[in-house]
Amino acid sequence: MSQPEPGWAALFSGANAIRSLALAGGTALHAVSVYIAITILPSVVKDIGGLDYYAWNTTLFVTASILGAALSPRLLAALGPRAAYVAAALIFAVGALACGLAPTMPALLLGRLVQGLGGGVMLALSYAMIRLILPEVLWSRGMGLVSAMWGVATLLGPAIGGVFAELGVWRAAFWCAAPLAVLFALLAAAVLPKRGAAGDRTALPLLQLVLLTAAVLVVSAGSVSPDLRIGFAGLAVAIVLMAALIGVERRARARLLPRDIFRLSTPLSRLFVVMSLLTVTVTGSEIFIPLFLQVLHQQTPLVSGYLAALMSAGWSAGSITSSSAGDRAAGRAILASPVLALAGMVCLAALVPIGGAENWWLLAPICVALVCIGLGIGSAWPHLLTRALQTAPEDERTLTASSLTTVQMFVTALAAALAGMVANLGGLLDPGGVKGTASAARWLFGLVALAPLLCLPVALRVGRARPAAQHGHSQTAA
């Protein structure tokens, strides 16, 4: 029988309050930088070129975030919470400054790599620290708070990026992120404990990280070619690299992921499958929405940025309203998530390619679809994260907490690369223009709709399972 959870007041009272603010701040910085970049990228391309590398801004940022997430348990053990957060925030600030100074697209991509590395550490530490500084009865609330920071990003990111893009000074949007990161570093230094619980001091799984990163970069390299054969060759090589990663991970002493994650019959693996497919749904569609809205619907950078952020706004609203739900309600939210996501994606595939100036009869249902996708996934997300921690064996909870970010970031990077390949092959580069962009949108949203469709049967099993039973199964299996 599940224990009733305390209210939000318990999360924001006493010592929990300021620590929760520090945890949420790390996620907010990472998320804001994502939406700043998404909003200003059309303006960046107009200024310094690089349309064929459009999706690489997200891919490389997220790939670096994977490395940061993988390093986070070791940093936490070696430096402690306070120093680890401060170091990550300062690395993030250096990357933001480099992006603002970039004269070319390759230089910008290098800055995004540095920024992503710091952001990945902050994001992973936010999840890992929840179980270290909050009681278990507040884990779901803590997960909901961290997830809700993507909602803060939907307000700040498009506003910062859109205003500066319309003023013709997109570089200042990156420069604004640097002082915010420094302020967060000062907050972390002031309130987080110097030392935490004992962390994972095993060797870094370097080979797995190399294979994982190579898989993403190979797909990204193939995505910039208009030649279909090169794109599929990159995808085939990536599949081989991922198979090698699984083989190495199963035999390695220093592991990147929990041991149950590759046993497809286990509750933990099903949870990760659901989270991965839902992540594909969001990332595969979200990064190109500002470009589609500006080219096909003649919206300004500011407006298109905010419209694109509706998906994350729905995600945050769902996370906040659903985080206090009991086991049965949480199960229903998990079941409903792919259904709502599929309905929204079908709507986008049908309406976005039509285009036309000031056609609010088209934009209104597009906005509803974006909110619908985010609301469905956000309602399920805190419960998927919490169940993953509850399901993991006791000796792997720290590894599981960091792998939540590692897997999410890997899938995000892979989905961004695949989205770039689909958009480029769908006509974004050739024939280009309005006609090519409409074709790219049709292909992209149509193929991304397969992710929530495939998620349906797995979500059905996860939603019907009881968390207590999952936990017991995992412990037995361990």
C-alpha cells in the first residue's frame, strides 16, 4: 500500500527550500540554453551560414551533456556536491561566452560542446542529489520540481532568444547565459553541502562513452548529406556501434548503465524504453518547429520561439499537476502519455506543412497539439523517474540516477541527428524554400509519430504495474 506524500510545502520549508532552489537552478540553466539556441538558430544561420548543420547545434550540445552526465557521479564523489556544481556552472559559462563570440558555425558548435558538458553535469547532479538531500517521500515532488524547470525555460528561453534575434544581436542571447551561470555557482557554493554521501569511485567507462558518442556523431555526419545512401550508411554504422556498446557494457566492471537495463523483460528496462520513445517524440519534432513556423507561417523569431515552447510548457504543467498523484493515477498518466503524444503528432503532420501568413485557424490547432504532446508526457515523467529509482537495486541507485540523464541525453542527441537527416532528405536543402520546407515538415512529423505508436504497448505494461512489485522484482533479480 502506497504512502501518502506530503504537500509542496514540505519541499519549500526549512533546509529543503534553499537546496531545492539550487537543484532546480541547474536544470533551469540547461533548459534555458536549449530554448535560447532553438529560438535564435534561424537568425544565426542567416548571419554566419551553416543550414546543413542546423541540427548539429542540438546534437553536439546534447552529446557533450551525455559526457557530463556520465562524469557526474565521479565528480560528486571526488569533489562533493558544492564543488561539483560550481565547476559545472563555470564550464557552462565559458561555453556560453564562446558561443557568443563565434565567427563561424564550426566555432559556434565548439562553444556548444563546452556549454553542453557543463550543462550535462548540472542536469545529472540535480537528479542524483534528489535522493541524497531529500527524504524518499519527497522524491516525486523533487522530480516534479526539476521537470517543471523546463517550464521556466519556456518563458525565459524564447523571450531572451526571440528579443535579441529580432534586434539583430543574437550573440547577446548567449552572453546573457554566462552571468546567470555565475550566479548559480555562487548560490550552490553558499547552500549545498561540501561533502555528500559516498559516491561511485569505480573507473570511468571510457570505452562505452566512446562508442556512445561515436554512434551519435556518425548519424549526425550522415544527416548533412542530401545523398540517401550516405544517411542510411551512417545509421547502419551507428546501429553496429550501439550493439558493440551493449556487448561491452554487459561484460564491463565499470558500467555506464544499470545491469537490468538490457534485460528487456525487467521492469527497469521497460521504464527506460518508455522514457526513450517519449524523448524521441519531443526532440524529433521540437528543434525544427521555430524554423517551420518562420518559413511556412511567416511568424517572427519571438512568436515562433514561444509557440515552439508550448510543448515544454505543457510538459511543465503536467509535471506539476501530476507529481502528487497516487499509484493508480500515476499509472493512468503513463498509459495516456503516448496516446496524447500520438494524437498531437498526427495533427502537426497534417497542419504544419500547409503554411500561410496569418492563418490562425491553422496555428490554433497547432498550438493545441504542441500543448497536448507536452502535457501527456509531462504528466507521466515524474512517475517514470521515481519508479526507476524505486525499481533499481539499492547498490545501483546512484548509477541509475545518473543514467536517467545519460540515456535521456543520448536519445535526445540521436533523435536530433535523425531529425536533421529526415529534414534534409525530405527537402529542406533540396529543393529548399517554402516547398522543400513543407515537404521536410511532412516527413519529419510523420516519422516521429511512430515513436509514441511503438510506445503504446510498453506503456500499457508499465502503467498497470505496481511500483512496490517492481521494486521487489528488481531486488530479487539483483
